[in-house]
Amino acid sequence: MKRILQIAQRDFIAVAMTKGFIIGLLIFPLILVLSGTLLPRLFMDTGYQVEGRYAIIDPTEVVQPELSLALDPDTIAERRLERRRGALEELPDMVRDVAQIETEQDLLELLGPLPNVRLVELSPDADVEAEKAWLNGETDGLGHTALILIHDDAVQAQGAEGEYGSYDLFVVPNLDDRDLGFIHNSVRDAIITARVARQSLDRDAIEAVLQVSRPAATTVSQDGEQRALPELNALLPVAFLLLLVMGIMTGSGTMLTSMIEEKSSRVVEVLLSAVSPMELMAGKLLGGVAISLVTMVLYLGAGLVALVSFSMFGLLDPWLILYLMIFFLIGFFVIGSLMLAVGGAVNEVSEAQQLQMPLMLVVMAPWLLWPVISRDPNSTLAIVASFLPPINPFGMVLRMASTQPPPTWQVWLSIGVGAASVVGAVWLAAKVFRIGLLMHGKPPNLMTLLRWVRMS
């Protein structure tokens, strides 16, 4: 046992104390932080301003005044606030502090500059074909952007079926989709307002009747009440799955690489003079799991700190953390032992690609099953995946992190199945590892590995 621990310590220090491992360990949280802070600003279009002159031909003579009002900067500002007041009130205090949002004016500044648009009213009976040339006409100020033609029946329904008309839109080439979306929304709003006014109705009253605020759901448990967060419920399974996959692949990948390097440099022959193949394999497995545990603890700890910061830790069942670690160990010893066997059987990293492909498919399979299992964790597919080695750790973790966790007996049955699969995987890997360590020359294929298992 002492020699096994010495090998594990040697492998752990050889990997964990390198700059590459430390940088790789910290780069993922750094990417998440940068993504959370920079990407929203990049995609919010805060620096983009809609500009231009819009010409309108309005035979109804009632849409144009409404469109002028809709394009007024004060109206646009109020409309922006109306759409985002509810979301602003639901933001956690920490998010508001980070975004520096204290007042509605701060929110308006965060949303970017108001559009700078001028409306040009043309004659209701103007020739559309002739006016299209206006779009390409020269201007010394705001460019000519759009020509809007309101249909005769856009406000007053005509015909036997009483259907309303719409409008035609002509724009300059290569118009930005943000400008195009703003035009469509503004014209639509103006036409609706004109229709409501024609019916002698109050649009504000109608919208008040149609508006039903959506309150945040409250989770009631034995420990008290807390606001429900459906977004967290959707992200929790994939977060746990990501932790599981990253933890397993970090340690098993380093084991595979180091084993190939030691075999190709004949270091393994020196090691075998002091320890048995089984002691070498056991020590490397323990060293690999220690490396993966460092990764798991760091990322899991960062996630828990984030939940505490946003006052959402109460929504997480602490037992999930314990079960996550159990299924991580099961998954690591299954995948890791087989990875180690592949590393002992080949001489170069390029030779390992064909043999490790089935193992990579095992790791990728849960990503394909994740949406199905998360949506219906008690389906036949989800139950089979949670008991089918070697993917049962992934399947069960997805089920446990969902909104409908499985019964406790199923969890422990899956742990039992996983433990049996660990024994089988280690037994299989040990046979391949023992023969492959001193093998050189042509790399083995799957059939060769099966022959090694039968021989030993």
C-alpha cells in the first residue's frame, strides 16, 4: 500500500504542480467571469443608435400622426422602461450593484442611445414608384432610410371577411437588422393605435385589461418559503453534468498522456523493477482521482459561493453534492481505468485515438440525452440510462438534479450497479495493462485487446 501511495503522490505532484495545470484550472472560471461580464455588454448593442429619415405615404391620414408620436424620443424612452420595469424589479441586489443600476435613468443609459429619426410626410396620393427614388437621393444630414406605404384598409377593415390591411416597406440596401426591427415595431404600434382610436376605444384601457402580471412563484418547503427560480432548475442538471464530465476527463486525460510518455521513454520499465503492474496501475488511478478532485472541489466551491452570493443556496439540496461526489468516483474509476489501459497498450498519443474513441462516445452520450432526461426524468429512457453502465453515473446525476428527483432506492441501486461496473472495468483494464506495459511495435486494435484479456 505504501508503494501505491508513493506512485499516486508522484503522479499528483508531477501534474498538479505544473504551470500548465494551474493555468488550465483557472482559465475556465476566468472564461465564465469574462463571459458573464463582457458578453452581455457586447450583445446589448448599447453603442448602436438607430438613425435616418423615414418617408410615409398614408392614405388613411391617421397612421402618420401616431407614427410621429411613436418615433418621439420621450415616447421611445417610456416604452423601453415599460418593457423592462418588471425585469428590473426582479433583479437580485448583487446584479444591480454589478451593473450599477439604481434608477430608471441608469437603466436607460445601459440600454443605449435613443433613436435619432425624422419622419417625412408625403402626399397620400403620391406615386410610390416615383418616391422610391427618394431613398437614394443625396442628403447633407440624416440619410434616407425607409419608405413606408400604409394600405388603404390598414385602419378600417374592408371586404366581406372584414380583414385588415397592412403596409409595404422599402428600404436602402444593406440596412442593419436593428434598424429594420425598429421600423417594423414602430409602424405596427402606430397602426394598432390608429385602429383602436377608430373604434373609439382606449388603448391604455385595453392593454390594462389584457395585461396580467406574472408573479414569481414561491417554493414552500418544511424549512420555509423562498422564491422559485425556474432558470436555476433548468441550469442545475447541465451544471452538474458539466462538473462530472470535466472532473472525469481532467484526471483520466492526464493519466493517459503520462502513461504513454512513460512507456515511450522506457521509464515504466524502471518503475516495474520496484513495483508490480497492479501497484503501478492502482497508484496512477489514485493520483488521477486526486487531480480530478482538485478540479471538482475548485469548480464546485466557486458554484456554491455564487449561489450564496445570490441568496439561492437554499434552493440546492445539500445531498446532491454528496451524491455528485459518489457518482464522480464511480465514473472516474470506470472511465479512468479504461483510459489507463489504453495508455499502457500503445506507444504514442496518436495510436490511442482509435482505442479511446468508444470511451469518448460514452462521455458524449449524456450530452445527447441531457435534454430528454431533464425534461422527463422518470421516462423509460431516463431510468434505463441511470442503471446502464458505464453511463449510469451521468444519467442518475441528471435525474437527481432535475425537478423530479428519483426515489432514494433507485439512487442507491444505481450506486450498486456503478460499484459493480467499477470492479468489472478495473478487472478488464488490469488484464490489458499488465500485458500492454512491455509491448512495443505495432499498436493493438480492439480485437487484440480482447485476446489479451482472454490470455491473462
